Amino acid sequence: MKLSYVYILKCSDNTYYTGVTSNLNNRLIEHKYGKYSESYTYSRRPITLEFYAEFTDINIAISTEKQIKKWSKSKKLALINNEFEKLANLARKTFD
């Protein structure tokens, strides 16, 4: 069974990058050393791994990555901090 990973990196500019990979250790090394100069994290190094989740189905991993990429920073922080009870409320929009 091949595992896939969805991960969240914190960049030096306090932004978050979400990605998906089948080799987490290798991908983190690529981010750390800036293998791809056109990537989001290249100019925002150093980076730190804040969160990752394992998946046995790559399609679910890709779907999860796409979902998290649309989330607000506060919702990503709730996930990173294991504050799962906050996720539903952070999904609601407030209108003035």
C-alpha cells in the first residue's frame, strides 16, 4: 500500500503552503533547499513543517489538499493546532 501525504508548511513570511506528495521526507528536503526556483516556497525559506496527514488513496489526498488550499489562515491554524471543534465555525462567513 502506497501512502500519500497532505502537508502544511509555515514560510518565513508567516504564510502557509499546502501540498501533496507520495514521499514526504524527500519533498521537505526539496522545499528546504529550494529545488524549484519558481515554487511558492523558494523565496519564503526557511520553512517548517506544521502539519501532515497520511492517506492510502491519492485521489482523497489530492481532494483534501485542494480543499485546505481554499481555507482561511485561521482555519488552517485550527487544523494545525488540532482544534477540530473550531473548523465548522471558521467555515461560516460573517456579514456586517
